Amino acid sequence: MTYDFMFARALELHQNGRFAEAEQLYRQILETAPGNPDILNLLGLVAQTQGVHNEAVNLFYKAIKISPDHAPYRFNLALSLAELGKPHEAIEAYQKMLALTPDVKEAWYNLGQLHKTLGNFQAAAACFHKAAALDETYAEPLVGLALLSDAPEKDLNALFSLFPDCAEAHYQLSVICLEQNRYKEALVHARSALELAPESTDTCLAAAFSCLKLKDDASARDYFAKAYAINPKSVPALAGLAAIASRNREFDKAEALFVKTLELAPNNTEALINYADMLYQTGRLLEAVETCRKAVLLEPDNPAVSNNLGIICKDLKDFDEALGLFFNAYKKSPQTEEFSVNIYETLLLLHREKPQEAEQIAANWLKDSPENIFAQHLSAAFNGQSDNNGDSQFSQKLFDNFALSYEQTLKKLNYRLPQIIKEYIGTPHGLVWDLGCGTGLIAEQLKSEENSFIGIDISAAMLEVARSKKLYKELINDDILNFLNNPPAPPPALIIAADVFCYMGSLEAVISCCAPCPLCFSVEKSEEDGFSITTDGRYKHNKDYVNNLLTKSGYAEITIKEAVIRLEDGKPVAGFVFMAR
């Protein structure tokens, strides 16, 4: 095979995307012509196309050493240096290239982008102006100038009058909308950009992230997959596909994707956190801890990262470390209620093993954060004090943070109350008010063609989960007593409150408001008179106390069923189910 034939064949293979075959021929040619800078450059381009930028840089440097005045070699070098995150070296490469051939608009534009990345906005603007001056039909530098202006969105939209098919303008508008939580607009612009420039990895990612925010995992997965097909080394695309696979419980697929992501970017904190979460979901707690610790070491001041590790430590019953991590997160972001919830739950668990230590930590927390509703409720629980005034607010905040994991947690507790109620009262007819409906577990058991349900809950997050099940005629976000004091017409055929009154102390007001409607509800069993708050933060009620309230409110037919409400720490929690008419 002659040199010319080999060279022509290699170029053909290169242009057709058959990079491995092209590289093989280029290297054969290089054996016979080791000092050929064009072959070195072409090998560099093959490496560049495949994302192997370190190798590409070495090859470009070799070509430049042989032919230092050939500007394209320096241009290619600058591109790979930029991809390697070496902006200063890339700038130097562009400057040397432009000293040789100053009329290359793409070089000026790319140089401007690098200056912008480094915060050198004046230098960036100067480069964009030079690029635009070289070609009045070149839209990209005008996009760059728009992004440097005081009104980037306005200036980008103005560009469409001159360049109606400017993909870059649509892409940048998508990014702006994403940053401003305008996800539907972000997706519109990303899709417009992809219609004009379908092979843009960044635009595919913008579309994917928009879909994620719009809770459209299926479309997000498609866009991540397209980004990955364009660039198999795209870390965001791989990480996005992995996270979606994990959420869909495709754990084998997710793990393979996470491993590939972390091979490319071992210090990607988000990927480490999501991988740890997947390991946690599959019960591989020790591996989850190890993975999450890596993320903590990378971002020790990130409260979310500390919180995630704390959750795993809590499940491993390492309550001391869990509390240290949760308090670390809380101190950095006290307004994030999830951190307070996790402290609250961990102290409840610690109290079962080390009550004095837990009570002391809780007291210190309340002293440092007297306005924190979780610290207040915990103090009341540990001291056996009722706090009816704060119970409603506490429940709302607790369940807003608990909504997404609520049903999964109940499964671990062998929670069967909805089934018990169904066995006890059968299928109700007519309109049912489901007080404290939560995620809709009661309606799942009792809904039929003979009835309709209205759900009432103080937690908007719990109602969102319930809404997705499409079981309710109406869902109302309200405090139970507020709702009962201003009830809608008509009155219900039945009121149900399953596992709700354990978050209320006195039941006098709520039972009185329910009368004379038939009422079915549960309470946790108390041997003490009246009601009492437990060290688990819930209320227990004496059977006679409840029975007397029902009688006082006019209920004449009262039946009581003893039941195990759930398991707590492996032990049965005794309770009663009341049916009053």
C-alpha cells in the first residue's frame, strides 16, 4: 500500500467516524515518516474526538515543535487544553495562533469564552467584538456579548430578529430560564436549539435537566441518553442516567452507570451521593457509608452531604456520629427543616438506649434554638408535657419532610391499620371524610364504586402523594379542627381518622366537632388516665377517656376493637379502633 493511498484511506476512515481504523493507518504512516506534523496533528484530532485530550495535547505539541508556524495545530491544541480545564494554557495557545493568523473568527470567539470563564469580562468583550467584526453573519460572538450585558435575556431575544435560527441563543436562554426556575420555558428553548443543532451535548443536558425539574423522568432519560450518544464521556449524562435508573429501582443498570461515571470523575460529589443512596436502598449500608464519606471529604462544608451520611449512620445505629453530622448540617443551614427532622428522629432512637444522654442533647438543642418546633416538641415528649398548641405545626412540618419516604417506612414497621379497619367496618357507602389522609392509604383500602372520598391533611407534601393515586374526589390542605369547624356541605356518611390522633393530645374538641357523623378512628393504648405524650413524641389515650368523650358528644353506639397498630423497634404497639354512631 503506497503512502498516498494509505493517507487517503486513513482520511476517509477518519471522516466516516471509524476512528480506530484511521488511527491504525495514521500510526503505520508515522512509522515511515516519524517527523510528519500533519499525521501527528491528525492523530491528535482522533484522540480529541474520542475525548482523550491528554493524548491529543501531547500529539499537538509534537506537531507544533516540528512546524511552529502552522496555526491550525495551535488552534487544535487550544481546544483540548480548554477541555482539560487548563484555561490559561489554552489562552496562550490561542494568542500564539492568532499572532500567526489573526483573521480566524472562531479563535477570537473561543478566546473570548475563556476570558469570560476566568472573569476577565472586558477582555472577553474585546474578543467577541473582533470575532463579530470578521463576519457579520456570525451570531455566536453576539450571543457572548449579550450574556455580558446588564439585560442578557432581553438582548438574546433581540438577536432573533437578525438570526432567527441561532441555536446558541436558544441554548443560553434555556440556561437562564433553568437558573430562574422557569422550567417549561427552559425546555422550549432547549428543544428549539436542538432542532437547529441536534448534536449539541450541552443542549441535550439542558433539556434533560428541565425535564427532571418538571418531573418527567422518561423524557429526561431520553435527553441524557442522546447526550451520552453524542459524547460517551459526558459525566452529567452518565450521572443523570444512573440517578434515573436508581429511582426506577433498576439497580444493576444504575450501578454500572455510576461506576462508569466515577471512573471518569472520581470526585463528582453528586454522583457519589446518588451512588451512596442507591447502595443504601439496596441494603448495602457499609458500602453506602464508605461512598458517602468520600463525598463528605470532598465537600465538608456542604450540609446536604453531611446530612446524607448521617441518614446512613442512623440506620446503622451509630447515633452519635449521625447526630454529629446532622447538627453540623443544621448549624450551616438551620432553616432546612429536613436537618431538624433528622435530629429529632435520631434523638428519639438514642433515647431508647441512652435516655439521659438524649435528654441532655435535646435540652442543649432547645437552649440554642428555642424557636425550633422540633426541639420544642422533643423537650415536651421527654418531659411528659402536652403541647396541644404546637402539635398542629409540628405535624405539618414533620410530614412535609416525611412524605416521600412515608410508605416505605411504614412497611418496615409492619403497618396494617388500613387493612384492620377494612376488616372491622367493611366497605363504607356514600361520602367519606378521611381526616389526616396522608398519602391515601385508607382510600386505597376502602375506595369503591359505592363511595367517594374527601381527604384532609395539614401536610401539602403528603397530599401531593395522595393526589397522584387519583382516589379522592377532593383533597384539602388544612388543619383538622379548622376544617371541622368550617365543614363543607353535605355532611359525610362516615368520618375516618386512622393513626391521626396519636399526634393530638386532648381529643375533646375534635370528637365534639365530628358528632353526630359516624366516626371511625384509632388511638394508641394508654394505661394512664386521659392522655399522655410518650418519649417517642406521640400521644397515647386511655380507652375509658375516649369512650367518655364519645358518649358526651352524643354517640350512642360505640364498638371497640383492640389491635396492634404497628411495630416499634420490633415490639408491637397496642391500640384501639373505635367505631361510633
